Amino acid sequence: VKSYLGQIEKNAHLNAFNGVFGDEALQRAKEVDNRLKNGSAGKLAGMVIAIKDNICYKGHKVTASSKILSNFESIYSATIVERLLAEDAIIIGRCNCDEFAMGAANETSYFGPVKNYADHTKVSGGSSGGSAVAVQANMCHAAIGTDTGGSVRQPAAFCGTIGFKPTYGRISRHGLIAYASSFDQAGPITRSVEDAALLLEVMAGADEYDSTASAKPVPAYAAGLEKSTGKKKIAYLQESISSPGVDQEVKNVLSRTIDKLRAEGHSVTPIAFEYLDYLVPAYYILVTAEASSNLARYDGVHYGYRSPAATDLLSTYKRSRSEGFGKEVKRRIMLGTFVLSAGYYDAYYAKAQKMRRLIQEKTNQIFDEYDFILMPTAPGPAYNMGNVEADPVVSYLADIFTVQASLTGSPAISLPVGNNTDGLPLGLQLLAKHFNEQELLNFSKYFM
Ligand code: GLN
């Protein structure tokens, strides 16, 4: 804990943390040491973990990197936090992220952007940028992020770490600050597949506080981890090699990986995904619709910031929300409200729901034939700061590879596959059939 606290201090300029629980973590470390001595320590004894600042931890601030929650303190802990603590994890702090997890560069945070440790002029990725940089710069052992459309996987790729989004419903969402409830899923950001497996095992499972959390038994993922030996059938997206929108060095690493897999006897087949162009539009219509509804609760009355200029009920709502939310969040509330509004609902929201179903069916068909789908995590490496502000649509489009697993609820993992010629990390992503986490983790070991 001391060494990680030292790293956090030394790297404060990266802006990865919104809050550090130094004394408390040291105190807990002593308690865990004692339990280790008397043989009663949990599975995560000694593991120092950072959590994204949209995960509730009783008695600690949770801000979602928004002004509207900048002084809000959790009155209960998320189920995942309870489970991590019960196994003797030590939580060292809460990590910066995009405001309400909306973004892909960690540039929409009220507390400022997070810098990539590999190159301070580049973004960390997002929305769990702080969590990824905390692992990248050795400020903790592992971090927990949340992934709605890529927010664990894409920053992990930009920061050279592993980012794992389990099947929707594998992990309880109770105590996560909601962005888009039918997409949100927590996931570990780690340096090893072993840690990802162990953290999943601890966090997963049914929860009476989240009816969408699956009752499927939780396998002992860590003990079950073995480098897979069988020959696999892998599909990869043809467009990820042929599209001019994908960075050449990303294409190169993907091609090399495909060659290596083939050389070792796996079958690797290019596929065309006919709905590729609909992934991003369907995703952004649905998540903004859900977000506009989820964020209605920040009314200046129930939670967080209340405008000092408010004079009556209506101005409390209007001013608190106008002053409390940032630009990107407002953009999404307006977009979501629009696609849900009378007269446009059928044209946008209902249509996007149908699209989601078609995307799910088509993806299932692929998994009837193949074990995994391989694709880049992002079209390119971490980019310069300031791009998102310049054109949000360009940033939305860069989510092309991560949103498929989010629309379908499939488990997906981003694996670090080395650096480009500028020294920036690159990641590749594997998707698997629902609840095939064990197979996905086992095959991931192959890449490490
Ligand atoms: N970049 C995507 C978005 O802004 C994903 C964010 C996330 O997964 N939380 O919606």
C-alpha cells in the first residue's frame, strides 16, 4: 500500500484519481496482514484495488466525475465493493472517469482529463481512463471500471492493460451509478489474465438487489484457468483489415496475430458483419435514451448539487441541472429525450431496439459456428487531447469495435499486444458467447 501511495503521489499530474483513501488503506492493510498471519484471510488478501468514481463505497464520495455529484457521499456500498472487501481487497482510491461514464477519452470529467502514462500528450481513453492509467502507471494492483459501450476495454487498450467486460448480468449493477442500464457492466482492468479471472470470480453472481444479475452459478474462474489447448474456430471482421478507417499498425498487429493463430492450427476466417454500419447509431440512440431517463433523478432535490440561485421548484430543477451537468452529458440528455419523444419514438428508439435485436441474432449465428470473434479494440492508438471537443461524432464513431459486445451483452476482453512505433500501446479484442467467460479467459492466456 505504501509503495502504491508513493506511485500515486509521484504521478499526480496524470490526474488518474479523484480521491485517495491513504490512511484507511494502510489501516486495512494491517488488518489483512493479521488475518494472513492467523490464516483467515480472503482470496484477495494483499490485492490493492482502485475503483472508478461511479461505484458506490459507503462513507466515501462518489462523483461520477460530475459537478452535480461533486459533494455526494455514498450511503451504501455497491454489491461488487462488498464482495471485494469480503475477500480482503484493499481499496486505495476512486478513479477519474468521463462524466457519468459518457466519453471515450476521459476528457469530459469535471475534474479534468487523465493523461496517458506512455505519452502525456495523449488521452487515456475512456470512460474508465483513470482506472486504466492507475494500473498502467503501477498506482494499484488492479482497478475496477464500468463498461457501457467499451469503457473498460478501450482505455485498457490505450494503456497497455487487460480490460474485461463480462456477459451482461454476470456481475450485479447494484451501486453503480447508472448510465444505460441495459448495457452497464462492471469489469476488471488488470495486468494479468489470472487477476482478471480472480476478480471476476469474486464480483460475479446473483444479487437480490439487481434482478438482471444472473443466477447462473459462478465457476472458480481462477482455478479453472488453463492455457487452452484445443484448436479453436475464430472469426475476424474483414473490415478491420480492409477499412481505411483503421490505423495501419493496428491492421499489422491483427494480421500478425491471425498468421500466428493459423500457424498453430486454429482456423481463422474473415467474416462480413452486415450490420456493421448500424452498430454505432443503434448504440447511441439506445444509450442516450436510457441515460436521459436515468439522469432525471438529478433534480437538485434528491441528490448532490443544488443551484444557490434557485428560487422555486422549477428554477431548482432548471438551474441545478444547467449548472451541474457538463456539455457532453447535456448533449446526451437532449439526444435521448428527443429519440424518446412523441412523434419520434417509432422512428428512432423503436427502430434502434429492432436493430439491436437483429444485431444480437446475427452475432448469435456467428457464435453457432465460431468460438470467438477477433477484432481490434479501437481503430487506432491513444490520440491527442482535445479531439473529442472538436467533433463528438468522430469520437462516437471510434466506438465501432467495442459497441457490438455491448449491444449483444456478450463477454469481451481487450488484450495488450505491444506498442506501435511511437511507443503507444495497442489492444486486440476477443468476444465470446454469453457466459463463456472461462473459455474466453483461457484463450486469452494464449496472447499473454
Ligand atoms: N464511449 C462510449 C460512450 O461514450 C462508451 C462509454 C462507456 O462504456 N461508459 O457511450
